[in-house]
Amino acid sequence: MAYIDYYKVLGIDKKATADEIKKAYRKLARKYHPDVNPGDKESERKFKELNEANEVLSNAANRTKYDQYGEHWKHGEQYEQAHQQQRSQQSRQGGYGGFSESDFGEGADFSDFFQSMFGGGGGFSGGSRGSASGKFKGQDVEANLTLQLRDAAKTHQQTFDINGKKVRITIPAGIANGQKIRLKGHGNPGHNGGPNGDLFITFNIMEDHQFKRMGNDLTTDLEIDLYTAILGGETLVKTLDGTVNLKVKPETQNGTKVKLKGKGFPVYKKEGEFGDLYVTYVVKTPTNLTDKEKDLFLQLKNLAI
């Protein structure tokens, strides 16, 4: 696999803070998102690279491994295990069991070591590198899955490709933005007969044009005309599962909030439980008034004095 400089992908310095990483990712993700560039393969490729870069650099532990091992960062733990095994053999055998001290010293070049373990040879085969009979778990695979808010509000299935294999998962209603789930054994094959790695899927929930999510609750703005606000009346508001008729109280003020219980977002893995929907009234001032209408408002003004 060709080395990808994740810092360069996000256009940031290696000393960038977590906030700078987050800001850079969001800016570029909006630019190259498939929904913004339908059918553009190059944008899809860049969006995938952005997600990979963000997945690594936004996680402090992963970032540390990446800074130390580069393209081999996912095998860092296996390297450390092998290192420790060889260190223990030193005391028993009086040496490094076939590994030279430079293989594990400060500033060592890890490329040959990782190529021997995970490259085309498939493992240690003797010679100057010695032999290794230890079984290692396969490399875990990280993936990102982007959902619309309304899709995240319902239990559904999705199928996608991981390393040429189709994986079908059932996504429970109520999945949260940034939430990660693990599919055991769906990662890369193990080494020397070891178990397969796992597949970790991180969910990215897109912002919705109508609703904002706050935990299990939703908020939305609802425009009403001045006359309904003053005199009261009825209006319709859209929810995730349909339209609800609202009664507007007389003399309703701009910015007034009302709560629709149980009309919010479904609670994750708790069937039949929902948050609430908070509706904020936005009173629309009439425009293009006729002379007669202006005169009537003037009369109201004089009555109020």
C-alpha cells in the first residue's frame, strides 16, 4: 500500500492541534463530499483520503503510532510484541535470536521489519531475520460511513465493500455522529494463523436542512404570520414521521418555543423511545402593505397609546 501523508491530505502542519485538525477536515469534507460532487470519481477518492486522515489524526493514540511508524502504524503493536519477544530471547540465548540490535535500536528503520512480517513474503522465512512462530492478530480496518440525519433515524441495512468483500450491516435507529461500532473478524487476515482483525466503522451524520439534533431531541424553526401570532390560530409543522397540527396561542411572541413530546430522535437500541421536538416560532412581518392596511396599523398604534 502506497504511503499517504495524512498531514498533507488535510493541508496541516505536523504540530497541528486537535481543533486545527477538526477544522481542516470539516472544511475539506464539505468541499469534496459525494453529495456535492455527484459522479465525480476524483472527489470520491479525495473524500475517502480525508476520512482516513481524520480517523488517524483525530485520535491521539493513532496519531502517535502514525508519527512513529508512518504507513505501518497499524502494525505498531505487533512490532512492539516482536521486539519484546526478541529482548526476552537475548537473556536466554545470549543474543537477539537472529535480529541485529540495530533492528530495534533508537532511530531504527522499521520498513524492512514490517515488510518481513506483513509484506509479500507473508512472514519470517529464515536467513538473517531468523524465524518467528508467534501468531499475530490481523490488522484492524477503519472505515467511515456517512448517513443523512433522516436515515440515522430509522433501522436499516447498508452494504459496502471492504478489501473486495461485501459487508452488510444493520444500522440501529438513533446512531450518533462520531459513534464507532466494531465488527469482529471482518478486518485483515491474521499472521501465522492468528485471528483476523476487526472492522471499526465510524458514522458521520450529515446536518439536516430542517432539524438540528441535540442528543435525542430535535429543534426546528417554524415561521408564522403576524396575524396568527397576534390572534392565535393553527399551523402545520413537519416532524420526522409526518405532519402535526399546532395550535398557536393568541399574542404569541417571536422566539416562543413549544415542545412536542416524543416527536424527536429515536433513542439508540431502545425501541419505542424517542426524544422531544422543540419548535421555535419565527413571526414574519408583513411586507408590501397597501395604504389601507398601513392606515389600519396606524389606528392600532393610536389605540395603544
